[in-house]
Amino acid sequence: MPVRTRRAFLSGAPAQFHHISSAVVIALPARRDAVVQSLAVMPGVEVHATEGSRIVVTIEGPTSGFLGEALISISLMEGVISANMVFEQALVPEVKAT
């Protein structure tokens, strides 16, 4: 089920864009596996690669604010040294013909 913002829910407005970003997370080497497990259960977050203390993720959601909030949550995780957004793109959702 897609995540909707409170404002969109209250106004009944559909999401106008689908936002996707990639980020690099640097974790303490001893905590990397625990951080990866925590990232794997976050809504809208997918882990794509790990190497050393670096973890590459994508974050998807209805607004850039959703992406920012997810990135802040990641940066506050125990064992995370830094979380930096590398790329962001806003896509217009496809409209299915009826």
C-alpha cells in the first residue's frame, strides 16, 4: 500500500509524484550487519549493496519530505556514522487505462 502524507490524506488529493533517491550509509564496522537488518525493515528503504562499512540504499516515497525523514531516521540509528543522499528523482505516476 502506498504511503500517503497527512496533508494528502486530509485533502483527499492523490500523490502527484513518486520520489526515489539513493543514499550511502556509513556504519561502524562492528554494527554494519545490525544496521543492514534495521534498514531492511524500514518502509520505502531497500538495501542494494554493502562493502566494508558502506551500505548503498534506495529510498522511495510520495514526497521529498518522506525521503528526508527516512534519511534522518537512518542517520540517527545506533551504529550509523553518516547517511548521505546521492541522487533524487521525482517521477509522475503512470495512469492505468480503464
